[in-house]
Amino acid sequence: MKFQIEDVTVYFPYDYIYPEQYEYMVELKRALDARGHCLLEMPTGTGKTVALLSLITSYALARPSPPLKLLYCTRTVHEMEKTLAELRLLHSHLPPTHRSLALGLSSRKNLCVNPYVLSSASRDSVDSACRRLTASWVRAAAAEQPPGAVPTCSFFESYDRAASSGPDAVLLPPGVYTLGDLRALGREKGWCPYFLARQMIRYANVVVYSYQYLLDPKVAGIISREMQRECVVVFDEAHNIDNVCIEALSVSVRRQTLDGATRNLHRMAQEIDRFKATDASRLRAEYNRLVEGLAQRGNLALTDAWLSNPALPDDILKEAVPGNIRRAEHFLSVLRRLVQYLKGRLQTENVETERPVDFVASVSSQAGIDQKMLRFCYDRLHSLMLTLEITDTDEFLHIQTICDFATLVGTYMQGFSIIIEPFDERMPHIPDPVLQLSCHDASLAIKPVFDRFQSVIITSGTLSPIDLYPRLLNFNPVISRSFTMSLTRDCICPMVLTRGSDQLPVSTKFDMRSDPGVVRNYGRLLLEMVAAVPDGIVCFFVSYSYMDGIVNSWNEMGILQDVMQHKLVFIETQDVVETTLALDNYRRACDCGRGAVFFSVARGKVAEGIDFDRHYGRLVIMFGVPFQYTLSRILIARLEYLRNTFQIKEGDFLTFDALRQAAQCVGRVIRSKADYGMMIFADKRYSRHDKRSKLPGWILSHLHDAHLNLSTDMALHIAREFLRRMAQPYDKAGTGGRKTLLSQEDLEKMGEDPMNMF
Amino acid sequence: MAVINMAAKYKTTVKEPGTPGVLRMSEDKFIFVPNDPRSAMKLNVNFRNIKGHKFSKDGSKQALLNLTQDSEKGGGYIFEFDNFSDRNVCRDFVGKVLGKFQAVTSSRQNEQPVPEKPAATVHSEQLSTTEMERRMKLLWEDSELQKLHKQFVIGGVLTESEFWATRKSLLDDVVQRTPKQRAGFRSAMLADVRPSTDGRTNKVTFSLTPEIIHQIFAEKPAVHRAFLNFVPIKMTEKDFWTKYCRAEYLHRTKNSVAAAAEAAEDEELAVFLKHDDILANEARCKIRRVDPTLDMEADLGDDYIHLPDHGILRDGSKETADAENELARRTLSQDLNRHATVVLEGRALDVELGDTRTAAEALARSKQAELCTETSDEKTNQERLEKVSRMTEIEDLQAPHSLPYAPLCIKDPREYFDSQQANAVKALGDTGAGIKPVDFSLKTEEAYTYLLEQISEVKVRGLNNLVVQPEATLKVLNGLNPYLSSTKYHLGKKPQECVLDMLPNRTKDELLHHWTSIQELLRHFWSSYPITTAYLYNKVLRLKDAMTHIYHKLQEIKEAVQSDFRHQVSLLVQPMLQALDAAFAHYDTEQQKQSTKSGNKPNGFVQ
């Protein structure tokens, strides 16, 4: 369908539209008009993504100059695939003259088609295997030698030949390209899909990629450098964006890292000696270049691109590298001293917490390395490794980590702390010392994004309380709004279960969670539900260790065997491959009607981005409140920072964080208004107002007072009633005063009478 | 039938060791002669005294055959055989003999007036047990068929084969249905064998059945491979499973030190404890074909260029597992996932779960076949893409897709629709409202004018295109008229009500039964013509006798009913009698023809 929002013609790929999608688009358009940032919370299952894509694409078509580019950031690669699939659907509904180019970008591991490179097991080795074939000096050597003597990548070579005649020669025809499509195209044409995609993001109208490509300064410096200001940046599923920002700037150093770094340094020293003997001029050239500063780094070959500086690069590019690390030997000795110093710090018996200022002062006094040298470590290493023509970068990851750490410590004085722990809190008998540089200020990583791009849209199903995010991320949205959901029928049924069938309270509170009574009551709950609910059921636990424990106890008690009488059981493990296969099988079990249960973890990978819509999830059980591990030093330090800087109370933040995770877990059951699902919050603490009120509004509005304090048998009764009700036919368009499904006609009517819209 | 001699042990109870000897079975009795001539365990039993037989499952510990004397008393003769094939020969023999005896006794019990003819046994062709089972199943499911079978086959009117010949299609249906209904794996985790202890000693016992072993093979390819490699070349099957159980026990007790020590000493044992490399390979293959919208493996390190130790390491959400242990810890979660996967794949074997070796080989074969079919990757890729695009659409924002559906299969349409109608009527009665009676009544003038118009039209056009022959119509109308008028008088109002429902239950049942019997007999009767063999002649004779019997019965019913139903019943019986009369008439004319011909051919019938 096609309709007007003010002066923009919006192309929407469906015959009908939900009123909240329309409202969402209206708000979004206003934000784009105002060229400002915005924050929008809309319940899952109301077609957020398609509304976003449809409006922004239409907006770009309505205002062709300056060309507006959409950078769509997703948390994971599979979400990227989903988004591209929606985009493809939208594309088939656009007028043929308005075709645009959209593509997804991922790492070499997901895009490479070279069979030799792909045969390497881990992603790091894929990167370095690629580099071994495509680095500029390797190609130069290959050009000199007879063909075949030095192996190169035929895909890259043919792409390079095609691209050398001008960018138009390799320009992709308009369309939507998923990672699979890019690979297929690469195989067909014999071009390297990875470098093709890297080149194409300059010309594409829509680019879909991972958060890191914008938030991690190391990556953003290369990938997103050329993006113009006229970009709309969308962070979808952004409820965890503060954590992603923090992770991007956090580094930890373990004993293995230091040992590896020592080995790396040793090897680099050997290389330097070799070069001195054979090709001393090269080292001298590097020295001269460093005197002039790092600014000229821009003209490197495409394939030599390295991680940029982990801190914000602009501050550093203008300065010259300090004199005492310009010579390669000097720099190596600085690094050796740094590694030695860190080794000494790791040998502590007690937990130590330090601010970066103190740490830098201590490095300076004990190792003789000042702050400026620290700050340049990363770039200096980068330059040295290029000079030494090192291609097996996967061998040198450890020293990179150390330099990364040094640069971060040397750059930021605020919002960080350094924590040294001699052992893991939960396993005190195993010595495993870690030095962690942890970032507390989420706004640091995202600041350049807000500064550079004209509109940044942060959206998710759970952004409650919505006023907290601008504070955490330190920005001023022009629009911040939370939408409710207009339902044709009560198709979600949240319940709070506080007691088991024996009327004893259930909770995952620390003192109660291993109580066999609680374990049994949780098991009985699952058993009853498995017998009553058709198709798929998803269970979320508070942590891996808790899940392992409770599943083992259920196995011993025989509950698991009873559950398996009704449904197959699949479990998320820490092994991603196994979890993916388990999910795939879970879906197949739901498809074929056998039905299955999926056990997952609230902060795990599955909870982050897998949908359990329709028959894949008719019921979600959240066992317990997914609080963070509160004894973690990092968390304590972060809470302290939040209290001092933003005046956010510890308890409030913890509850907010736990409840957004819980809401995110249960919110995955609904895909559309025709869908239906139940949500059980199985913990007595959910019945307390301070916890419950942190849930997003669209869940709260369906949480009846009668469902706040249930026992297992009552919950079972409600579930049966609910399923029976959902099986009845209903009027999709909604009856009475409020329509829940709008056709083109309705929209036109509303357009004529804008005052009477909502 | 032949006589069977087989070496066996005779036992009075299952537990005791038994007396070795020779079992000799003939058609009417079995004789057991012990090897030791001094033994008193001589038997000479007539099969007439045997009521049934039981036997142990193939693949169980002992190959037993139990000939039970009396189901109430439970006494019997237990024989243990050296192997299952010997036992199965005896079992089949006993089954046949007992079947024959039972058929004879049951026919006697029914006390049919028809004299016992040898035809029933003479024509009993050698049937396979599956065929037999299929027939039994059909009879079991359909009570009407069972009644007919009892009446005619056991009554000796029709032979078994004659009876089933007309029902080939029914049997074929059953045949076709069976392969689709292959049983998959059970949901229960059998492979998770739990040891039992006797409580007094330190001994633990694992018990494995063929089904459990099959599941172990399917879920643990490494064990499967080891079995194929080691047994019986390197070790016996028993040793193999002992080792396996030992490894399981070590795993279960979570005694990793002991496990490591044992594995270092014994390389075969280590196979069970080590990480399963076949599974890992399989997983790597499968991950490529997974739906991209849930491929979490792709995220792993998608942060463009990856550095280790980034992000927050120790915030409690991630657990640092020590992967140094070479004997990788197999967790319960992995077992559960693996089990569910295998159940879902439903890799069923076509061989019986008897011998472990054959089961293992069959499993290997089926896996091989699976590998071959995996080549059609392109097509699955296409399907996957279609599925993804279908999944992304929001279903209620657009017109519904027409998905392929399986047609509804109703086993007995008549029963289904009748019950539906009855329900509908009942529902109408419940709600009280029902369909409003449509007013069909016309005024006389209207009807008259309408008819007048019709007549004038016919006058103009003439009766040129007749749907039916007028004479035939008239005949039918005349025939129906008295019936209609009378029934209308009695019931009229409700069209759903049937004349049959008015009759007493016994009469109704009898009438229905006779109706089906007559149909069955007539079908056989008419299909026997032209009579070409002596066999057919005999059959027709038998059928004619049965039909006369029923004819008399019908007459009796007609006379027996109360006077107020007599008219109804006679109306119902009329068509049956007519059909029978027609058959008799045909028989008589044929008979006359035959007799005139037989003058020319004195030796009897046409061969």
C-alpha cells in the first residue's frame, strides 16, 4: 500500500497497517525532519523493523538530495539476515524507478568464498589466511615471481582487475544483497565478496551491519570512516546498547596474554635483526615517516587496513609519535618493560582497584613509560608490523591486546577503572589472575556516532524507563516516546507465579535457589505446562550454572523424564555451534507438530536475538529474576560510577537491568497481532511493586491484578482458559471504536482529518 | 503337514535348568524324549489339550516356547531352544496346528446347522503370518465384517479365501498404510542407562536391551564405530558392553581422575570417554545448512577484526570453562540435545532389533544412504530462502497464503455423516430454536395455475427430451406410493426419523444383519456364474442353501412382528425377498439348462 505522511509518500509492503506502526512512522518522520536523534520504544510484535525501513526508505526517495543513507545496526548476524529479508520484501513493493542498493556487511569469516581460506578453523585464522594471500607486499612479490610461485587469492585478483578500470565496473545492480547473495555473486563472477562489499558500502543506500562497526572505534575507524553526515543510523534492539558500548572499550589482561605477548616481542626482535641485516633502509624510512606524524596513514592499500586506534582517532592523528618510541628497538624495549610491569602487577594476592590516573603514574614511576608513550602504543605497533611485513596476524593478537590496553589507559582519565583480581570469586581455589580495564561510561563509545551523523534512532521493544537511556548515553533526543499496543484480543497473557503447587514460595534468591523444594516446584510447573500447552515452550534461567544445576536435579528427580514424555528437550550450551543446531532442531520439532521445550539463559546468546514467535513459542517461563552477579568487582565499580555521575541508585539500576532482560526474554513470543503467547514470571519477587513496575508498559497493561500471585495449579487453569479462548475465531480488523488494523482507505480518511487522528 | 524334530530342553518353570532332549511335533500331538533315557520327563501330549502358546522375544536371553494348557490354571510345557531360529520354526508350527484346532472347535461351538464340510480345511492355503495378522486386524476393527465372517466362513458357507477375495482392496489398503506408520524412537532417554546396585556388595548392574543398544548406537556414533571395528575381531560383544558400561559408570560418578587413569591404560575404554569426533564433524556439516536467521555461529567474532580478551570478562554471566582436560566433559545438556536430535531424525531401521551386529550394520547402511541424499543442497537452499521470506512476513497484515493441506480422510463416511446429522439434530433440539420451518404451503389456486402453465407448455413443446422412461417412472411411483402414503401417515413430520427406528431393537438388528448377509451372499452368488468348475458348482449349492435359510428367517420375522409394524417390515423385507427370488429363479433356469446339457455329457460338469 501507498500513503502520505505529510509530504512524504510512504511505500508499505502490506495491504494493512497497524495504527501503532503509523504513529511510529509519524514520530520518526518528525525526527528526520528535525535532523535530530530519537528514542522510540515499541512493543515487539508490532512490526517495528518494517515500519522503520519503510519510512526511512520512502523518506530518502522523497528527498533525493542530499542523498540520505541508512546505516542499520543489528546486534547479531542472524538479525541482520532477518532485517535484509524484510528489506527485500519492501523492495518488491517499491516503484521500479526507485530501486536502491542495500547490502549486509560482515567479517571475512562470513563472506569469504576462497576454499583455502575457509578451511581454517577459527575466525582469526580466516583473517590472517586472507591477509597472507592479499597483503600488498605479498601481491607485489607475486607479481615479480613467475605465476604460481607465490600463492594469491584468485577472487581478490580478479576483483582488483575489474575495480581498477573504475568503480562503475564493479557497481552492483540495485537490489537487496544478503550475505548469502554476496557469496553466491562472488562465486559466480569470481570476485571477492568481502572486498566488494567493503567497496559497495560507499555507494549503497542501505547498509546493514553489526553494532561494532560503528561503536568500536577500532573498527569504525576503517569501516565507517567514509560515511557522510547525511546518514540515518538505526540501532535496533538497542536495550543493551550501554553494555555494548562499555564492552567495546574494556580490555582484560590475563597471564596467558602476557606470555603470548612476550613470545611476540621475541619474534619481532628477530625480525628486526633480520631486516637490519638485509634491508636497513626500510626501518629508516619508517622512522622518517613517524617523524611527520601518523596522518599520512590514509593511503594504505585496501587489504592492508588494520584496526584503527582503539581510542578516538581524531585527537591522535595530528600529533607526531613521541621521539623515544620512533626507533623500532626502542619501542620494543618499551613494550617489554610494560609487559614486565603488568606481570608484576598480576602477582598480587589481593583484589586491587585503581583509577587510570594512579595506574599511569605508577607505570611512569616504575617502568619509565609516560602517558603519551602509552597513548601511541597501538599505532606504533601497527606501523611496525606493517614495516616488518607480518602477515600471520593471528599469531600477534596478544601483543595487540597489550597495546590496545596501553592506548586506552593513556587516553581516558575518566569513566574507567582498573581492577586486578587474583582469582575468580566463585572459584577461589583456582588461581587465575586478571587485570581488567573496565569502562563505566557508555557515552564514551557512542559519542562520535551522535556527533557525526545527523539522526540516530535508538529503538527496541524494551526501553523502560525511557528517560534513563538519554542519561546513560549522554545525548538529547528530539523525540522520545513509548508506544503501547492496541490489541484486537488479549493475545498476550502475562502471569506472576509466586508459589508452587504446595503453596510454598518459589524464588531464585540466593538463599532459596538450591532448596530442593523450590527446584521441585519449578519442575512441577514445567511438567504441568508441558502437558497443557501445544507446540513450543521456552524456559529462561538466570545463569548457565543455575540452569545446569537445576536440569541435573530434575534429571535425578525424574522430572525431566516425565517432561520428555510430552515434548523433546533442547538446551542452550556455551558452545555456539551446538546451540545453533539445537535451535534448528527445536524449530523443526515445532514445525512437525511434535513440540519441544527450549532451555535458555536470560543473558545468553539466544535471549539476545532469537524470536520464538507463533508456534515456536506459545509459552515463555522466566525462572527467577535475572539479576547480574552482584559480587562482581566490575559491577560494583560501575554502580559506584553511576551513583556519583548520574545519581542513579544501585538498587534501581540492578532492578532496571534485571527487568529489561526479563522483559526481553518474554517479549520474544509475539510476532503480530494474530499471534498469541503466555508469559510466566516464576518468582515471588515479581509480585512486588518496585520490581514489577519496571516492566514495559505493554506487558504491564495486560498483567491483571488477579494474575499477580498465582500458584502452579491456578496458573495451569488460566493457561488452559487462555488457550481455549485463543482458539476461537475473531475479527482481525478490530471491532468497536478503535481499529487495530488500518487499510489504505482508513489512512486516507485520517489524512483528511488530521486533528481526529488518534 | 510334516513332522518336526528339534533339540530342546524341557522345563516345568522358567527358572530351572531343564532336561535336555528332543521335541517331536506332529499334526495332532507332540512328544518329548529326554536324552537321558532314565529321566522321567517323557511327554506325549495331544494338541487338543493345548489352549495357547507363548514365546520369549527375539533377542532376549532365552529362546523359550511355552505351550499353555489352560489359561485359568496357567500350567504348561516350557521348552528352551538353543537358538531363536529353531524356536521360531517350532513356534510357527504350533501356531498353525493350534489355529486349525481352534477353528474346528469354534465352528462346533456355534452349532451351525450346516454340516461340517472339509472344504474349510482343505482350502486353507498356506498364509503368511503377516497376511493373517492383517485379516485379523480388519475383522477386529469392523464388527460387521466380523459377524459376516463368523456366519459364513466359520459356518462353512464360504471358504476363507472366497470371503477375502472380494475384499482385496480392503486388505491392500492395510498393506499400503503399514509402511507409513513406522515407529520412531521413543522420547524417553534409554541410552542414559542407570546402574542398579544390590545394596550389599559394591557390584553395580547395568541392563541393556536391544532397543537401548540401538539408541546408544544412534546417539553415540563413536560407540557405533567402535562396535563395528572391535566386535567380534578384537573382543566379544559381552566384553565390549562391559567396557562401555564401565566407561559410563566412570562418567556418571564424575570421577575424572579415575577416568583419566583408566583411559590411559586401556585405549578401547578411552574411546568411550573421549570427545566424539564424528559428532563434531556432523555438526560442522549441519551448521552450513542451518537457517541463516538463527545462525548464531556466524556472530562468533563478527566484530570485524577480533582481539581476544576484549569486553567484560568476569561479570558473572560468562563462565570460564577449563578446556584443557583432554577427556572432554560430556555434559547432560549435550546428551539431551543429542538425544532429541536423534529422536527428531527418526532414523528407523527396517531390521528387527534382534542381533546387535545386524542392527549396527543396518544403522551404518542407513547413514550411508543419508550421506548420499545430502548432495541435493541447492534445492534445500532454495526452500530455506523461501521459508525465511515467508517467516518475515507479518501474517495478519495481508491476505492469507494458501498452504498445501492434506485431505481429510474419513474411514467410514456413512457412520461419520450419520453421527454428524444426529449431533446436529440433537443440537437443534437442545437450543430449541433450530432452523425455522420454511413455509412451503401453496394456495390451491397457485398450485393449479402453476400446473396449468406446465401442461400448456408441454402441449406446445411436446415431450421430446425425456429424462426417464415414463413407464419405468410410473412403475416406481406406484411401488413407492403405498409406502409413502403409509409412512407419511405414521411419521410424516420429521424427515430425519427412519422407519427402522420405530421397530423394536431386536427386529431392527436382525433386519440389518440379514440385509448385509444377503448382499454378501448375492455378491458371491452372481460372481460364480457362469459355472465352469465343480468347485463353483459346489459353492453355488452352498450359497443357495444359505440363502434359502435366510429366506425362511425373513419370512419368520415378517410373521413374528407385532401387527402394527407388520406392514412396515414387510415393506422393508420385500426388496430383499425379491432379490433372493431373482437369484433362485436364475439358479433354476441354469439348473434346467445344465440338466438338458448333461444328457449329452454324462460324466458331469464342464471342466
